[in-house]
Amino acid sequence: MIYQSDVPSMTDLARTPSFSAYVRRDVLLAYRRLGDTVAPLIFFSMVCALVPLGLSPDPQRLSEIAPGIMWIMALLATLLSIERIFAFDFEDGSLEQLLIAPQLIALPILAKIVAHWLVTGLPLTLLSPLLGMTLSLPTSAYPAMLLSLAIGSAYLSAVGAVGASLTVSLGRGGLLLPLLVVPLYMPIMIFGTATVFYAVDGLHWSGPLAAMGAMLCAAVALCPLAAAAALRVTSA
Amino acid sequence: MCMDVPVPQDYLLSSEELCFERDDRRVFEGINLRLKAGEMALIEGPNGCGKTTLMRLLATLLSPTSGALHYRGEPLEKVRYEYLADLLYIGHQSAVKLALSPEENLAWMAASEGIRDPESVRAALRSMGLGAVYDLPCHQLSAGQVRRVALARLVLTRAKLWLLDEPLTALDTEGIGLITGRLQGHLDSGGAIVLISHQDLAIGAVRKYDLSKRCA
């Protein structure tokens, strides 16, 4: 329901849980469903381990495709898990309670995005050096890979939340969510792989990384608002 | 669209010619709800006549096709946050996380109203007969116990207006007794309740609204 109304008062805001409380809650819930949470990470690792077997164990050839493979896998791992950012809350009624809380709901949505990144993007980033090794990524490219994955996966979570908010009422297992968000993932992937490729080739890679940072800033500012507006419509 | 008739201030919640259509099908029309402090509105009607839809309208989760809602005589759009701060809505999905314990669930629900006192959360659970299972994950509890976790909010809340959508589902006789007592206590202390129930409750000051005559 869209009301043109004033903003909540400070007393209303003080009553509602803090930003960090929302983050802690979602991380705790993810921890209680550990199996679901680590599945995308295992998927990510397994596919990266399959590449040398399926393509070629030649380090030269592997290092040429490693950045692309890792980024595609990071993207797929996010797609596997992003649906859950609102799906459970939609099913058990928590989402309704969130929507009628006397507060600006973009804030808890941003908290959910942060929590999603903490349990998906961050572990994925920390896991990436190990997979870089299986893909013979040159050691000099590790800092670029870590930074680009950290920033990029946060962007994936933020933009994915908008897609998830649009499809939350359609039930699980739909292909609509990937269709919606993959086009929006393309720019960050281009810059993400470029960052790592530059590092592999020994070039300065701060340029594409800065572009990714800018995209992340825009996503963090806009996506919670877009998701909030979408949730009001779709979960009605 | 109804005319902007002034609504008396002494109604806590009122609706004027509320009408809702979904996909060009009229779910109900002409709902004139009048609710004062200390009163309960009981919404009745057969399955599928739009009771839950009406409840979701009152909770501002849906917006009416036409008609207006007033809170304390003010149009709801103007006092939205004030209204939401005074509101407690428990729907069919009771917002209980099965992965969390009753204590964690209730502590979160209480925190969303600004109540951050662990002892009062425990006390509320005990009063709902959940003292022995407060730290078990909710997926190990029965449906009735999960309901009790959700309804334990009624013990803690400071909300003035309660919107309860079939709160008694899955409850045993003792549980129904507990809730009835709590509802009566809320009305006695000047609160108001909108309730959907297929059971007759032993509660005074009830206005009944039969939706079966209102739906198309």
C-alpha cells in the first residue's frame, strides 16, 4: 500500500530494532540453517574444481580463464541463494510484520542485504584464494581477485534483493528471478573480471575496481528503496 | 468514492463504505466498521468471503479500491505511523521462525515494539504454558504450541488496537481460555480488537459484522 505520508517520528524509530539487530537476526537464522547456507559455497568450490578436470590441467590455459570462471561461479552461487533473502520471511509472515512496522522499511532491507553478503559473498571471497590455486591463478592477481569479489558480491546481493522482492510472491524455484537480475549483473561482471585480468597481465587494476566501487555505492543507495517499494506491491 | 464526512473522534477505528476489488472481481463492498476503545469487532462469514482480506486492509497491507479508513477521526494516510505504532497484527502466518526457540522469537517480537526485557519475555512464555519448552527450536513444537508462541505477544504488547486473524486455530480449550481472558483484559483496559473467529467467545462489548451479506 502506498501512502503519501510523513516520515516516522524519532520515538517510532527508537522503538524498532536497530540496524545491527536485523543483521544479527538474519545471520543467526542463516546459521541455524547451515546446510542451506553453505550449499552455494560448496557448489562454487565444486565447479571450480571441475574446470581443470574438464578443460585442461595446463596452468597457462587455466590462468587465462580463471578470472572469468570464478566470477561466473560467484554469480551463480549468489543466484542460488538470493531467493531466500525474502522467501522464508514471506512464508512465515515475518515480511508482513516488517511491512507494517512503524519505520522506513528500506533500512531493515539493507540489513538483510548486508546479512546475505555476510553469509554468502564474504565466505565466497575468503574461499577464492583456495580456488585460485586450483585454477592456477598467478599469486600477483590474488589481491585484485579478493577485492573485486568482495565488492562485486555485495553488489550482487543488493541488486539480487530487488529481483527477489519482485518475485517473492510467485513461489519458489522460478526461473524469473535469474532472468530479471542476470542482465543487471552483467556490468559488474565485466568490471570484476577486468580487474582480475588486469592484475594477471601486470597492469594497474585500480580503474575497474573504482568503477565497481561506484556501482556498489549506487546499488546500496537505491536497491533497498526499490526493494521496499516492490515488496509493498508484491506481498500485498 | 465516499464523500468526506467528518467522523466522530470517539471512534478509535472506523471505515466508510470500504470496498475492495481483486482482478476486477468485487470481494466485498459497503463495509462500515465502527470501533470504540473497549470494544471488539467480530468479523464473521463463510470461508472465502473476504474476512482475511478485510483484515489485511485494516493492517494497511492492502489498499481499498474505494472507501476510507479513519483512526481517531483522522484519515489513515495522515496518521499512518501513529496508527502502525498502536497496531498489533497477527495473521494466519504467525511470523514465528521455526529455526528459533520460543524465547528468541518472542524476544524479537517484543524488541520490535521497543520492549527489551528478557525477564518479561520469559514471564510471558510461562503464562502461555511454554515455560518448559522456551529454549527448544520451534520446529520441535506442536502447531498449538507454535500458536501460543505467536499469541504470547498479546501478553507483552503495548499496542492499543489488535487485529487478530483466527488466533484460536490449533489451540486447545485451555489455550482458548487463556486468550479469551487476555482479550477481555485488553478491552477492560481501554484497548480495541478486531477479531476473525469461527468460535463464539465469552466476551462482552462485541460488535458483529457479517461479511456474507457484503460480498459479491
